[in-house]
Amino acid sequence: MKILVTGATGLIGSALVPALEGNGHEVLRVSRSEHDEEKFVLWDPYEGFPDSEAARLEGVDAVVHLAGESIGEYWTEEKKKKLRKSRVEGTRTLVEALSKLEKPPRIFVSASAIGYYGSRGDEEITDESAPGEGFLAELSRDWEAESMKATEFGARVVIPRFGIVLSKEGGALAKMITPFSFGLGGTVGEGSQWMSWIALPDLVRMLQFLINNDRITGALNATAPNPVTNEEFTNTLGKVLKRPTIIPVPGFGVKLLFGEMGERLLLEGARVLPEKLLEAGFTFDYPDLEDALKQALG
């Protein structure tokens, strides 16, 4: 296939692109900056593609939309506006550009997040669970609504809701490695909040599975089948690193240092299960946390 990837230089995209090319696909990487290489396509997420670049999108079979402002930073009101703009308006711009093609792509895989469900305590969350409340839930809901508009030009739309992606190259795990390596790790808050995660290699395989499986449509949970509590995650990471995990981070400290972002991402959670994926026949190479962390940390 000819596949267009946004966010191609991010944590997930930089792993997905070589996997796609290794399987014989032609990949066009969407970029906001000029590149000499023909495999890059220039765009502005709010203005769209210049006419000369838009013409290069003709013949694209599938799109994997991963682009978006980083969420793991302090949420000022300005930051919230950027998060919303990059996801909601950026997706709208992309879908509108694709709709104008003579032959729009037939597959549109557009990222979302398990923040869609909000904080749900011990409730088991399936792909059909209702959205939650709060900023992340509202953002994810509106983000997904823009993605679904690709059905208007006949695309099969799939929206994987990503959990915590385990990689030492970026994301939450990368930020945890240094303190844990020095024996400064510990539970966050009460430690009872659920962490729904996925190994990066499984996520890359999953995205290819979604592209190739015509029976899968709509939103689904892109998480491993065994979510864990923060306490269990902490203890397992310490075990893999062979370091003690005896220095807890109290909830008030998280709120003081990280504000609303810390409260929503570190002190709250959801117990998310990938029922739709498992029913479709996807198998995880790293279904258990210890093996996934060993893979991620080399």
C-alpha cells in the first residue's frame, strides 16, 4: 500500500514507519518543516497542504494519524488550548484535505487515548464503555468526532485509544527510568489507581493489524490485556531494574508540582481491557508487564 503517516517522527511513528517499509509499503511522512527527501510531505496542521503537496496525496490507500501536541507537560490554560487545537483542529484539517482528493484513502486510522474514559476506579472498561468526565475525556470525545468524519468520503475509520506506551525512548516510562535507577522510585499517591499500558512493539503490530483487517471499524482499546495498579507497576519496574521502590510520592506533592496534569495522569486511572482486539484475533507478544518492561528497557 501507499500509506500516509502523521506524527511520523514521534515515539510511535518512528517505530511504525520502518515496520511498514519493512513489509513492503510505500510510506509518506507528513512534516511541518521543509525536507529534501521525497518521502516527506509538507503541511500545516491548521492551514492544510500546499497545492503542490496535496497533489502528492493522490493514490494514498491508508492514513495513520498520530500527530498531536505532547500531553505530559504542565497544563496552563494556554497549554490546554494547544492540546485541543492540535488534536481537534489538526484532525479536521487533515480529514478535509483528504476529502478533496479525486480518490480519497479507503482506510483512516486515527489515534485517541484512554483519557476518553476519565477516572473510573476499579470498573472494568471495555471498548463500549461510556466516556468519562473532565478535560481529557472531552478532548478525546471531540478528537474522535473529527476522525469519524472521514466516513463521509467512504473511509473505514478505526480509532485506537492508546494507553501508556512502554518505551525507554519517550513517554511516561522514559521519565521514570532515572529516579528508579537511583533507587528513588515509589508509588504515586495511594498506589491503587489503575495503569493501562501497552508495549511499543505490540502497538506497532496492532496498527498494522488495524490497517489490514477490514472487519474492524470504530473505536477500540489499544492496551495490553493485563492492566495493573500503580503499586504493582512500581514494584515490577523496581524488580526489573533491581532497585528498591521505597520512596512514595504523596498525592499532595503531585498536585503541587504538576497541577491538574499530574492529578489526571498520575493520580487517576482506568482499568481498560482490549476486548475488541482480542475478539478480532490480535495476539500480544507482551501481555504481561514484567516481560514488557524487560523488552522496553533492553
